[in-house]
Amino acid sequence: MNRPLPSLNVLLIEDEPLIAMDMQMMLEDAGHTVVAEATTMSELEDILPGIAPDVAFVDIQLGDGSSGVDACRLIRNAWHDTVVIFVTANPAMIPQDYAGGHGVIAKPFTQDGFMSAMQYLGEGISDPPPTVAKPNAFCASPAFAARWGA
């Protein structure tokens, strides 16, 4: 059985409004708080350093041609403890070192897959390592997998 998790503060960086709304609804229904949203690097820069999210979900291709890889680097420089998860239909665009990110959830994803990944991440953030098995919907970066034994 999944152990109860504390509410996590989440940053969404997604330029597709329907995907962003779907993710926000799933997260809030699970008791988490979406503390900010951005669709571009410029919007992300406007948010800094006002929040300190526990986890950030970052699309690879952002509005105005900006890059989620650059967004990941900016997030990791601003908030070293924030877990950055890419959410993309183009996982091959993620550098081998994940640009300091922790993993990827491939689009399209199901609600069950996304929430299983969130349960796994939430457990690992609140009381590492997670006790639930790593879900198929989540692929950990090599460094993160080594840290959590994923």
C-alpha cells in the first residue's frame, strides 16, 4: 500500500495549455500545490527566485522556441534541492547527463502512469528512497537512478 505523502510544491513548465491543465488537476486532486506555471524561459525567469518548488515538471520544447533543457539548468542553479522531471514526447532531445535533471516521463502519458510516477517521486523526496517500485512511466537519469537504486 502507498504511504501517505505530504503535500509537495510543484512548478509546471509546459506550453500546451490542455496538458498543463490536466497535470495541474491531477496534482491538486492528489493534494499537491502547483505554486507556479510557465510556458517559456522568460516566464520562468520572472518567477525566480520567488518560489522553491519540491519538484518541477518541464517540457523540452517551450513556447517562443525556448528550451526545457535550459529551463532545467536555470531551476537547478536557483534551487539545488528541486527535483526536475522532463515531460516530453521527445526524450531523445534530453542530453545524456539530463542537464542536471532527475528523469523523464514520456508523452503521451496516462493518469495512472503520471500519478504512479508522482507517488514514487513524492516518497523519494519526503523520505528517500521510495518504497514503491519505480513505475514504467518514469525513467530516471543515470545519476538519480544510482542515488535511489531505481
